[in-house]
Amino acid sequence: MKKIKVYLIALGISISAVLSYGFADNYFHISKNLDIFSSLYKELNTYYVDETQPGDLMKTAIDAMLQSLDPYTNYIPESDIEDFRFMTTGQYGGIGALIHKDSNFVVISEPYKGFPAYRAGLKAGDVIIKIDGKSIKGKNTQEVSDFLKGQAGTMVKITVKRPGTDKSIEKEVIRENIKIDEVPYYGMLDNEVGYIKLVSFTQTAAKSFEDAFKDLKENHGMKKLVFDLRGNGGGLLMEAVKIVNAFVPKGKVVVETKGKREEWDATYRTPAEPIDTEIPVVILVNGSSASASEIVSGALQDYDRGVIVGKQTFGKGLVQQTRPLSYNAQLKVTVAKYYIPSGRCIQKVDYSHKDVNGKAKNIPDSMIHSFKTLVSKREVFDGKGIKPDVITDERKMSKIAQVLMGKQLIFGFATEYALKHDSISEPKYFELDDDTYAAFKNYLSDKDYSYQTESERLLEKLEETAKKEKYYDGAEEEYADLKLKIAEDKEDDLDKFSDQIKQLLENEIVSRYYYQDGRIEQSLNDDEDVQKALEIINGAAYNEILAGTFVKEKE
């Protein structure tokens, strides 16, 4: 027995020595490399042939170091703290308007209804030419945004040129704390099905969602819900937990986090009694639904509590935490991975393994694991985001529609339309008639919206290759005829893709009168994902999918 005790004591001392040595060795390497970096930084600033900016050099070094890890681990200098707070609170000091660049100036895209820009009478299409008397010609949107933002209660003078008028207009706008609505729109899709759009998981997301849910249920007769998380890039984890709690009983696991340090290992359970554990729910997602959106959709899928419809989600299963640094800076650092109730982690990219070019790789199919949902035991997978129960087709925008949007020609026509029409019908009923579309085509008659189609690009490449390989001689006429035929067909694109272009025009025009909530409401008319959600939630497929008995091809 004595020998065993002696052995155990000796083993303990050995392990302690190894750990101490390991810690000391690690500390030495950190100290050594910091000393090298400090020396290099000093020598560079002293002896480099041209003048250097020490702050810029350090920022470059920090960014490069963090970039070697993952895109979510970031250095936040004091100057960017307000932007970071906006990401977590949805709040900033400013005038409350979206802006975009057009030629040499920045234009107001849309004032937020009810906020300072709106109350001051600024309109979409107004060209900002001066801020506080200083010309902003040539400034980019970030620079103009910085000028417009400021402490609540302060005034900013904005001089604009409004289309259709000759004189410039000066507005005095008092900045406010601008809080972006996490739920920009909710309403009824039919007599029984409600719809809620959630765009972020900031500090009041769960409260905003709950208020919308209760209003639809108590005052509008909602018996089923389509919950739209498309384009929602995530946010605060606890807000995701609270939203899952709306549909799942108290005490259920929503997400677990596991990190290198035990302090980041945690289990998050639903903290309160749910709002409704029975209401049918369809959750809409797409490739831009990430992080907290994936926690919500994944947890509801794992509990067989809702049907997921749309496209494969982004695949971000990493948790970040902020750490204070010197001089009011902060470090946002990835500290853990999260695991949803079935036990799967949906992280798609493995940032610990990169190719020769330094690009991180997706988790290979050989490393993907199968899991089971908790009630119906349906098969689900890790490593690739959340795969919808029903995958919808990708809707591709035509080249001409992309060009008309990119060159702000849809926007410009909507501005002219709003100058000539005092009002339009409600968003869900507004449609562009043939005369208005003809007016749009006439509006384009003196505008440059030239573009190269994929067919033209491929033909050009084929022609170059044919010349190099000596096959072009004798085929010039055929190439010329084909070019002409494509060009002639392209002239008909305004008619060929009129349905798509009309939808864009309708949406932009509606936003002039009903702002963001009207824009969302109008877009639902032609939203194929929403139509699929209605088909599922109003039919037998909903229960069949959750039970695992749904046969996808029934036609």
C-alpha cells in the first residue's frame, strides 16, 4: 500500500512538473514573440525610408493576425465602437435614413418612417450636396454616413437637390437615437395564417417578436404562422433562446456552447413558460440566415416543432465574446462552438485547416455526421448549416434586371413617378399597368443600360479561341450573324423579362408611399417561398413532414 501511495505521489509531482513546464514554455514563447514584434515595430518606425503611420502599421498587423483565424474574430478600435454597439443594440445617433452613391453624390434611398429625416421632409431621391455647409461631392457613403451620425439632440444642416426642382433645399434635422425595428413588418397572409419578418437578434428582438405574435393571435385571428428569418445574419444568443421559448416548453435545451476554456461551456435552456406549443409554424430561411437564425430554425427542427422551408442556411456555429482592451478598444473573439438540441454543430467552414492560399476549407462530406430529431427521429446532419425540410428553387434575376437595378434606373423612375402621383393603392393591391410600363421604357430611351449577356461573353471567348487555333477564317460570316441575332434578341429583353422588371418597379414605387413595411408587404405577393409555406401549412404536408412520413414527389 505504501508503494502505491509513493507511486501516486511521484506521478502527481511528475504531472505537475510537466504542466508547469508546459505553462512556462508557452509563456516563454509568448514573451519571446512579443519582444521580437516590439523590436521590429520600433526599428521599422525609426529606419524605414519613407514616413510611416504607426497606428496604421499596428492596425494592419493586428488585422492580418486575426484574419489568419476566422472572419468573426475582430479588433474594434475606439473609433468603431459606435458601429459595434449598433450591431448589438440596433440603435445609433443619426437622422434615420438609408443612403446610396450615385455618380459624384450620395442620394437618400429611403427615410425611415417616423424618424428625423422623414419628419424634416427629406424624400427618397433627394441628392445630398452639402452637410453643415460643406460640399460632399466625391464623398463615399461611409464618409457621408459618418457626417450624418452624431449625438442625439444635435442639429445637422442638410442641403439637397430634389429631382423636378431647380432650387436646392436646406433642412435642419435634429439627430435622435435611431432604433431599427427588429420586426419591420408583420401581418396576415390569409384569414388564418400570420406572417412575422425578423431581421436581427438585437437586445429587444424577442420582445418585438412576442408583441407581434400576440397581436396577430389576439386581434387578427392567427391560427398558423410563417416566421421569416431570410437574410437575418444573427446577433445575441439569448434572444434566440427566448424566441425558441415562444414555441417550446420551459426547461428545454436550446443550445450548448463548448470552448477551449471551461468558462465557455454552458447549456442554455428555455427560461419561461411558452406562448404557444401547438400553433403550426413554418420557418423561412436562406443562405444569409446565420448564427442566431440557425439556432432558432435548427432548434425548432430538432424538436419537430416547425417545418423549415427555403435554402440551406449559412452555416455559422461559432460563438463570439467581446474582451476589453487598452484605450477603450475591444476584441471580439471566437470562444466556443454551439450545438443545438440534437447534438449537432452546424459550422460549415473549418478555419483550423486552410489550403496553400490560406483559404479555409468546408468540412468535407466524409466528416459529416447524422443525427436524429428528438420526437420523430428524422435524420438531420451537422457541418453544413440547417438543411430545410422543403428546399425551394433559386430564383435567378435576369441580366437586364440586374443592370437596371445596379444603375439606379428602377430607383430613378420610381422617384419621377412619386413626383407625379400623390398616392397609390395599398401595397398588397398595387400593380403596374401597361401604360406605366410603357412610360418606364420611354424613360430608358436616353439612358445607358448596356450590358453583356452570358451568351455574348461566351461567343467572344469562342471567337478568340477560334482565331488562336486558326479555325476562324472562313467562319467570320457565321460569327457575325450570330452576334447580330443575339443583339436583336437582347433588344427584346424589356418585354421578355417584363414580369420581373415590373415586380422591381412595383416594390420601389410602393416604398415611396409606404416605406419599409410597405415594401415587405408588397413583396409577399410574388414571393415563391411564402407561397410554398402557405401550401405546406394549409395542407396535409405539414404534419407529414414533422412525422417523417412525407413523400416529396407526389405529382
